[in-house]
Amino acid sequence: RMTWNSYHRTSDIWGFIDYLAQTFPDFCKVFTIGQTHEKRDIKVLKISNGKVGNKAVWIDGGMHAREWISPAVVTYIINQLVYNLDNEPDYMQNIDYYIAPVMNPDGYEYSHTIDRIWRKNRRPNDPTLSGFKLCYGTDLNRNFGYKWGLGGTSKDPCDVTYGGTRPFSELESKAMKEFIQGTAANWKAYISFHSYGQYILYPWGYASAVTTDYKDLQNVAHKAGAAIRAAGGPTYTIGPAASTLYPAAGGSDDWAKGVVRMKYSYTIELRDDGRYGFVLPASYIQVTSKEALAAVRVIVEAASQA
Ligand code: 0X9
Ligand code: ZN
């Protein structure tokens, strides 16, 4: 059973979305989009009222293993969409949601069992690339194929920001790419939940430049920030990722925007401001989820009009 008073393991989260698909087959469907190096499934839940003409929104969590608040918030959003959509505005009801709560299951499990602050996936790297030292994992948020390998990416497989040997070298990022590009959906928004720092970031992340439509993304981000505060949350810092946080190429948000052309592409860095950092106590799950849901409503409304 899913709760929002503690952090859950991957198998619980898969059990939760499989249960929803079984219980509400007209409304929920699970896609297993791939498997990890350690043979765990990577799953996406589609939630849709089936109306023709719905726009599509992608939401993911758990790309970075140690950011436990991210899968917790994403499962909260799933629960709200499945059990309370009637009480949401019309624009929330007429959307096809594709939601991947744990994009990096191997890393997430490793952070629960062995190393709480693990970030990358868990595929072993070629030791000849790092002076014959065996190092594990690629940073999935440096492995996407838009301006891959530019600033903020390491070529050393032992580093936490190692970008991989080529774009989509990793099973997780490749599965996501193939599913998104292979699905005939009218993609309008991309939301990736990370932590921590309380930011709403939009492209570009690879370098300090903005998109031609950045005003639209900025306006919606500011509305989302206001909605977070109205929900009782703190002030989230807003801006283009590279100039607001740091330049980092190969991010999923840049690929969603630059290649798939999902107009409203965001990375949301959830709580907190650094007091607990990645090790955010579970007592913060519900407040963080409520404010994240408020931000999602604003982005979905914009997507519905795009
Ligand atoms: O560095 C990242 O991947 C993200 N921050 S985190 O602390 N969660 O690791 C920020 C990514 C912002 N987007 C891009 N740089 N494309
Ligand atoms: Zn992250």
C-alpha cells in the first residue's frame, strides 16, 4: 500500500501503479518501457479519460537516485489524478498524462541499501576510460541527446556527473527516448522532478542562452511559483537552468524542448533549501507534494492552451 508518510522502495511503487491499472483499466495503463542493467523494470503510467484531442504531458521522477522526495511527490500526483480528478479543473481532466515515477530504479535501490547519496545509475563503466579503475554509473541527466557532452559534464566515469560514452548510452535514457518518440501523443509539457534547492528551471541548461519562446516559459514558471506560495510553500527561484543554477548539458529537459519540441519543459528542484538537502525527512513529503501539485496545475493549464 502506498502512503505519503515514508519513502517507498521501487517494488512498492511498481505495485501501486500496477494496482491502479488493474483497478481502473479504462483510465490507467502501465507500460514497461525497458529494463535496467540490473534487470529491473522501468515503468510508465498513462492516465487518460480517453478523449480525442487531449494534449499530452510527461512527468518523471527519480532520475537521480538520492533525490528521494522526487518519486514520493510523483506518486502523490498520480494518486491525486486517479482518485480526485473530478475535483480538479476541466483543463486537468482533459490531458493524457504519462508518468514515470522512478526513472533510475537501480540507483534508487542502491541509495536505499548501500549508499544513501548515490546519484547515477549502476551500470559498470569501461575501466580503460579511468586508468583501469572500475567505476559505476552514468549521470542520466547528462546522457540525453541535445548538445550532449558540452559544459557541466564529466568524461571521467568515476565522477558523479559522468555523461556516458555517447548520447543515450544508458538503458534508462534510451527507454525514455524511444517511448516518447514512439508514442503518437500531442506532447506539450515535460516536467522532471529533482531535488534539492527549490527552483523552477527551464531551457536552456547546456549553456547560458534562452529559447525563442522563453517569455512564455518564464510567465508560466512565475505563475507556478505564485501557486506554490499560495499553497503554503516557500519561494522557488525561477530562471533558465544554466544561468540560474549552473550549465549542464545532456539534460532531459533540454532534449524534451530541443528535440521533441515539448513547449513547456521544466526541471523542478523540490525541497529543501539545504538544511537536510537530499536527506529530507519523510515528514516533508506531504507539504512538498501539495506545492508541487499546485505547480503542475499551472503548467498543465498552459499545456492545455498550447
Ligand atoms: O544537475 C542536474 O542534473 C539538476 N540538478 S540536481 O541537483 N537535481 O542534480 C539540474 C538540471 C537542470 N537542467 C539542465 N541543466 N539541463
Ligand atoms: Zn537531480
